[in-house]
Amino acid sequence: MTKATTAVKRAASSAPQGAAKAKAPKTVKAAAAAAPAEVPPSQAPEQDMEWCRPAFDLLDFLADDLPPTCAVMLRAAAPHALGAGAQARHTFQAAMVDNMTRLSAEALKNHRVAVESAEAAVSALVREKEQSAEQLAAAKSDEEAKREAKATAAANMKSAEEAVAAKKQALEVAGKKMEEVKSLAQIMSDAKAEFEKELGETWAPLKAGSFPPKEWR
């Protein structure tokens, strides 16, 4: 129970005599200013008292914060208190206006606090969203850099594999040529050995002139 509710109950049970007339908030003042000159508020239904609608709306807004008995009492007293001129209000009516003023001020204060809290929450969410967007952008940039690095590494690997394949092929070609050279060298070596053998067999008789005439051919 709020302080204003307690004040309403206290004013309803024992309103002090000679209390000073309270100033009403804008909503209550507007209802008082719009009241007709001759008001029979105790008998008129609410739909015929549009001039008191701001006060009724305030009580509807505060319904969850007020005990039902207090809400009923204030709703019944509002037309009486607000329908009377400021100078014509008796002590109880002035106390009712004063307490409705307090309730209005308290509701306005709580509303402002709620609005400020909501704005702070929205600001926090906006900052969080901005941070999340920055983190997402950084993650995407990092992913793109890694993708490019992977593509570059793959290209380098492919180039290296192609170079190895080319060197292997060149080595195979060189190996085949080496075999051909070895084979040719062997043929030449065999030919040389055969020549030297024949030379050894024929040079000495030739030098000595010991070949028979029929073998000169």
C-alpha cells in the first residue's frame, strides 16, 4: 500500500478541521474547471459527468494500486469534491482533492520512472545490437580472410604438386636418356674392345711382314 493510499484512508476516517485547501494536479484541476455551475454529482451517472472524466481515468489507472474500498470511495467522492468551487469545498472535500492530487503526482512520478527505465533498457538493447552487429561483421571478415587463405594455400599446393609432377617427369626422361647413353657407351666400349683385339692379333704380323701373300687382301 502506498503512502498516498494511506493518506486517503486517513483523510476519509478523520479529516482535520480547518485544513488548508490543496492545489489539484492538471488532471484534477481540469475536471474542477470543467464542472458545471450547478452540479448534482451525487445523483448523476458517470456518462453524464464527462467533466469529471480525467479523475475517473486517473482512478482507473490506479486501480491495481488501490484497495477496492478506497477506489470506490474516491470514485464516489470525486464529483462532490471537484464539482464544488475551490472556495466552497468543505474540509473533507478539500482532503479528497488533496489526496487525489497526491495520487496523481505519485502516478506521474512512477510513470516517468517506468519510462526512463524503459528508455534505458532500449538504449542498452540498441548498444547490444550494435555490438552484436560489429562482432558479426568481424566474424564475417575473419571467415572471409580464412577462406581466402585456404584458397591461396590450395592454389599453392596445386602449383607445388604440378611442379613436383613436372620434375618427376623430367627425371624420368633424364633416366631414359641416361639408359640410352649407357647402352651407347657399352656398344662403343664393345666395339673398342673388338677393335683392340683385332688390332692386337693383326698388327704384330703386319708390322713384321709375316702375312702370307694370299692374306694381304
